[in-house]
Amino acid sequence: MNRKLIISMLVFVVVCAAWFYYEPETKETQLKPPVLPSINNAELKEDKDGKRIWELNIDTVTMNPTAQVNTLKGVKGRFYRDNGDIINVNSDGGEIDLKTKNVKLIGNVVVNSSTNEKLTTDELVWNNSDEQVIATGKAVLTRPDVVAKADKMITNKKFSKSKLLGNASVVKTQE
């Protein structure tokens, strides 16, 4: 019986010791997500065949090397057309996909061209491979002779051909 008592006491001591030394995971001991590097007052640009394609001035860029997507806050930029026209863009934020070179602008997006065209929308995507502009959410394209509105608008980079989807309207204006 002494042997059973000694084994029982030994097991009891081991269990108590484990219980006293066990430290449950707390907020401090949990793994925290990695802190992604950020750059303030950044300038991003793309050149192709010696010509500037676009440039963005950004208040804050947060880089995610794993996802290959940079998150943007406070975006002001320019896209350059082949004919020399310039498109100015402003938005609250957005993303750049480093693999596809697609640019997404989110929040209070305003696009003005040097040919008196204006596009306002909630979200705008520049699809680099198709050279398309996709505006989603209260998209309004204003030209000197026409105002087009839709929930979603897909247009080429020249804004010369547009497809309007959802609650679409086109009004010809007087000049």
C-alpha cells in the first residue's frame, strides 16, 4: 500500500507542478500579425519604352511582399495617354497589385482629363492588361456634350467607348 500511496503522491505533485507552471496564452503571448512596412509621402511610377505611363503621389504606402499588393492612402496621380492628354486622379485610398500592375482606387474617386472629361465614382480599377477603366458605385462620366451615369461603367483608357450597367442614364447637354 505504501507503493500505491507513493505513486499517487508523485502523480499529484507532477500534476500540481504542471498546473502551477502552465501559463495560458494571453494577448501578450499570442502571435501578433507581422507589422508591414510603410512609407510616407511616396511616389510610384511606371515607364514603358521610355515614356511615362502613370505616376502616383501617395500619403502612405503599406507594402505586403507576401500578397504582392501595396495598400495606398491619400492618392493623387496622373495617367498619360498616348496622344499627350493627361488624366489626373484623386482618391482616399486604394491598392496596387504588383504582379498584374492593376491599380484600384477606393473612396471619393475623382478623375479629370485635360480634354474636359470628369469621372466620379466610389471605386475605380485600372486593368493594365486590358487597358480598361472600371468604375463601380455611383459612376458619373461628364463630358462637354454628355453626362452618363450608372452603377458600373467600363470604358477604354481614352474614355471613347463606355459600357453602362445598372441604373444607367445618358443625357445630352447643350454646348
